[in-house]
Amino acid sequence: MASLGTPAMLPQCTSCIRRVARLGFEAWKPLQQVRNKSKAAREAERNIVVKLLQDVPRFGRTGSYIPINPALMRNRWFPSRIADYVPAVQLKQLKAQGVDMSRDFTYGVRVALEEVEEDEQDFIQQSKHYVRPIEIDFLSPARSMELLNTFVPPTIDFARQTIEQDKAETGRRYGASDAADILTAAAMAHKPKPAANGIYGSVSTADIVATIKAALAHNDEAARVILSEGDVKFVTGHEEDDTSRVKQLGMFKVEIKVQGAEEPLTRNVRVRAKE
């Protein structure tokens, strides 16, 4: 029989007492609310502050400090010299001075009038949003030719597979009739034979332009040179009616002249057999 002084349902050991006390505290513990950051807040944390070098509509005027996505700055704005990076020391000073670093969404945008006079009878067309085009500083023809003369080597090499010459048949084919041999000989006589140094395919002005652009890409200023297939032509080694390609091994001369240039640039093109 249970004792009258101690209730039977109360915990008797110390571990049971601690467990019951812990359950009581957890019942009264307030719930902690966890809120996830929004997508806009996460993007704002990733943005970096840059300095505009040009007027950009919906962002700000020249000299403004605005936040922008690092990928957009790295891939488009910095290569095009639209904006420049702000060093960490300068950014700390600007924050201490209280400089405004917010984006101006209304800059460069024409806002339509909200109210018009009631007596006005003419229809007013809503003005379109004005977006100022990005100005690209093109190189002059003379400067382009100087850069081409500096970065294009005197000789441009290409490797192509040569065409193997057909071996002449010295004996009569086994099992072939005299008539078949006569027809075969007549067909081979009229078939044009490839040149001794002929190649599969050709070396075209498009190949030369691609090679020149790869050489210019190592310099920031030279990479801005605009060169097309029409600016390059073969002087030697080409067929009579086609100055855009050669089809044999050897050393040939080409002329390179950008639009607006006075004198062309001459370079050698060497086509060698592929090993």
C-alpha cells in the first residue's frame, strides 16, 4: 500500500525529476520565428559599388556611385568602359562621408504628363522612353593599320593535308576486257589531274582574318580593330577570278587594308603540308 505522505504518481529518482522539470520548461519556452531572406535582399547583398564612367539611363550620370551585379560588371560594363571598380579603401571613405550610392531609376527617362488641360482638343502622344545609346570609341584607320603592323607577324603559317597523286596503272587489269580498258583510259585522259602540290580544301581570307583576330586579342586596344574578309585579298597564288583563297602549298602574299586606310599592309602566307 502506498504511503499517505508521498503521492504514488510523483517521480521518486533524481533523473525522473530532471526529465519532468525539462518538459515543463520546454512547454513554456516561446517559439522562435525563422524568416528566410527574400530574393531581392539576397541579390542586394551580392551587389558591388561601382563608379559610372558614362551616363547610363535608369542607373545614373557620369561619376555616380551605384550598386550593380558583379556578373554584369565583369562581363559587359568593365570591358566596355561604362563603369570602373571602386577600391575598398575609397569605398570606406565614401561611406564615412555619407555619399549617396543608390541607383537612379528615373535618370534619362522622360515621364509622360499626368494631367492635361480640359480645353485642349489635340491628342497628345505619349512620349517614348529615351535611352541614350552607348558610345563606342572606334579606332581610326591609321591607328588600326599601326596595330596590325605591330601584332601581325611577317609570315602567317597554315597546315593542310596534301592530295596524293594517283599511281598510273602499268599493267592490264585482271578480268577486264579490251573495251573496258579503252573506256577507262579515255575517261582518265579527260579527268583533270590535281596539281602536284594540291591540298584538300583551301586557305581562305576567312582563315587569315580569324588568325589575325586571335593575335590581336592579347592586347586591349588591338582587340578593338575591326577587320573583315573583304579587307584581305591574295596577291599571288590565287586563281584568276578568285582572290579570296589558295588551293596549293607554297608561299603567297596577301594585302590587308581596313576601310579608310591609305596604304595596304603586305604579309606572307605559308601553306605547308600537314604531318
